[in-house]
Amino acid sequence: MTQHPAAPRDGEHDDETGGETGDLTDDGHRTQAEDRDIAGDVVARVLARAGTARAEGATVHSASDGDQLDLAERAALRRVAGLSTELEDVTEVEYRQLRLEKVVLVGLWYGDAEEAEVSLRELAALAETAGSEVLDGLLQRRQKPDPGTFLGSGKAAQLAEIVAVSGADTVIVDSELAPSQRRSLEDIVKVKVVDRTALILDIFAQHAKSREGKAQVELAQMEYLLPRLRGWGESMSRQAGGQVGGAGAGMGSRGPGETKIELDRRRIRTRMAKLRREIAAMKPSRDTKRSSRKRGGVPSVAIAGYTNAGKSSLLNALTGAGVLVENALFATLDPTIRKAQTEDGRVYTLADTVGFVRHLPHQLVEAFRSTLEEVGDADLLLHVVDASHPDPEGQIAAVREVLADVPGASDVPEVVVLNKADLADPEVVARVRLRERRTILVSAHTRQGIDSLLELITAELPRPAVEIDVVVPYDRGDLVHRVHETGEITFEEHTAHGTHLRGRVDEALGAEVALVATAPPRADRAPGAPRVDGIG
């Protein structure tokens, strides 16, 4: 077992490379005692559930959210406090629910205490979403993590005491740990240690429903697990061959063989290769649907944003899609695409994408790249922000950091949609509006600002490029229907020779209309109306 130095006494501090700030009052810095008091206050507020993503209690639904049939299924899998995994009656086996894991949160405080508090609040919300009960927390001020145990040796010993006193069975660290850091910290605290990345992956695994979503999450989990496999005892013993192994296979099969941990790694790599092939095989289906919408000239609007900002609620308010809405992080993972129509009859699609979070694991970004491509191919991006959150600017920055790696996303026109206007602080809203170029304030729950948002979408969607003023024969009603579906009609009249249409269509449809349509009588033409491919 790794030996660690004794915990520092009060008044002492760790080494200069990463330890706590000491008594620097002559330079205007806070003393170590003041840092500890601030950290204690932050942890106390987080434990009081003030401001976490799930602090508001039960989910409140609106009429546009529909029946929410998926919510009962999700609630049936929720862990319940006070229940044990041990069965007292064999008849309970089909109805057993897992007990809540009891966790202690751990974080580092690098600079601003407010940022550390927001991050630790979010970690508490993630832990609760995953099915855990937060018992206590520990926050340390350090310039950088300890390379051995993440925390300083004194704080690690203090953490072990907190775990023992509280009866916790898991420690969750608000950062991604190196495999060696996790092992060293587990040796000290004597319970399971989970980092932020593993916690997010666990939530994704619980909430993924589609075949593609499950494959993407499993691939991300295995990429995370591969360098973190641990072995001891039989796991490190080699698979003997030849007569040593009792198989009597003879020459060519003797030798040390693989250890079990090497065999496990090989199996994981084989499974990862299979998952990549499966995900690659699913991509053409999504690409085909996307290309068919583009061929039909159907514009698309992508909804992206931080997790629990209200993206699904907004989609329901705009389209009545009835997508699952829950006051939880990453409640919906699988992308939802719904058809919508502007006031002037133009058809477009609304796509709800996966939510983002600070320090989103790069394994998930890679696995969900095909899903995020919906943003890069969109004609308009609605960037949904929780206006009631204490740090909306941090959420905006986290989302844009991920989208910067999505091809084409930076070229899509963006509108920042400040959601939850009914709960927002007017000063926070004003602050964000000063920083962002294009914003709109809405509430998906009360429908405040929804009509204005629909008007904005109508104005921002690309208009068809070709103007038409034609008479379509009655035997080509299919073309009239397509003009209604994908074009923009300003005038329609049924005449003796066919349907007189005036409006705008895309180039492909305009060419088809020009082949069969005739020009209207000059008396019926709009002033200055252009001809289409020589019609008229």
C-alpha cells in the first residue's frame, strides 16, 4: 500500500506546488482559516440543496407536455431511500428496488469561490439524478490537484474520517481522476471512488432508450473503463498452456499465456470494435433522412443547450411533441425531430439534441458526434439557456466549447433563448442580454414569449429562392401540394385552366413546376412578376 505523509497540523500548509494558501495577510490574501471557513460555507449551502438542479422539487408539467407516459417507466427504476438490496422474502425478487448509494462529494477550489460552489451544486444534482443520497462534502483550496491522491494528504485523511463517520459507501470527485489517483484515494478512504466522468456516463446509461443511444453510451463507457481496469490475485495469474494447463496440446501451445486482465482488455477492445461498426451502420439511416429533408427543401431548426435548461419543454411548447420532461439532468438523451409549420404555411423541422454540461466527457462527445451533426446541418440554432440559473454565462460557454468541435455548427445562425422567464432574476437576464447579440426571453411552462419565438423562427428561416407566378394543371395536384408543403404561397386561385399560384419555391421544385405549368393571363399577373424558365 502506498505510504502517505502525516496530515498537516493547523497553521501548516502543503508544499508550494499545489498546497493550500497559507497565512498571507501581508499581501492582502485570505488566511488559511478564512479559506476553510469559505469552503465550509459552500459545502453547507450545497448540502442544504439551495440552488441545485433538483432543489425545486417535483417536476411541474404544462398542457403542452402531453401524457408523459415515459415518466412512469422512468420512476419505476428510481432507487429508494431505506431499502436494502438484501431480500427478506423471495417473492420480492421481481419488485425489488435498489437502495440509494450514500455519497460524499469532493471538489477543489482553484480561484473564485462562486464558481466552485456552482460546480459542486451541479455535482450534487448529478449524484441525485444517478440515484444517490448526498451525505456530506469536502472542498479544498488548491492551485492544482495533487498528482498522487487529487487532494492533499491532510485533506485525504480528513475525507477518510468523514466517510467513516457518515457511513458513506461512495466518494464522488468533481473532476476526472487519473487511474493512479483513484486507486490511491480508494486506499485511503476504504470505499469506492467515482469521478465526474464516470458519474455522467452512469446517468447516460440509465437514460438511453434507443438502440443507437445505448450503443453510443456503451462505447463511451468502455473507452473510459479500458485504461482503468484493476487486477489482483487470479486476475494477474497467467493462462498456462500445453501440459502445464492440463490440456495436453503439446508443442506450440506452451508458454506463459495471457493474464486474465490482458484477456479482459482484449475482450473490451473487441466489443468496442463491434460497437463502432454498429454505430457506423446506423449512420446512413440518419444521413438518408437528413438528405431527403434537404432535397425536399425542408429547413431545419436545432435546439441545443445545457442540460435541464428546458429544451424538451420548449420543443413540447412549440410542437406539442409530448417528449419526456423531468426536473433532472440528462432526462432525455435520444434526439427528437418533429415537423412544424410557420404561420404562412412553410414546413420545417425542430430537432432536440442531447444536453451539455461542464467538462462533458470527451468519450461522450465522440460517441454522440453523429447526433450532434443535426446542429451543424441546421438552418437556425436555438441555444436554450436556464435564465434562473446563478451562472448562465458559464452554461453558454460550456455549450459553445462542445459545439466548436462540431463541423459546420459555427456557421449556423444562433439565437440565445432565455428560458424559465417566470423564475429568472431580472438582473441576470439583463446581464446576459448585454453580453449576447441576439436573445429572446421565454417560459416554456407559462408560454410567455412563445408566440414571439415562433415569429422569430419564421423570420429567420431561409426563404425559397425562386419566385413563381404560374397556372398548374389540375392533373398535377401533387405539385400544388408540394408548393403548399415546402414553398411560400402569397396568392392562390382556381381558374378554368388550373390552379393559379403566386409565391416562392426552391430551385428543384421550381424546375418541376416550370415543365408543366403555364403562365397566367397577363391581366392576372402580379406587377413585375418574373417568368420561370421562359414561362409567359
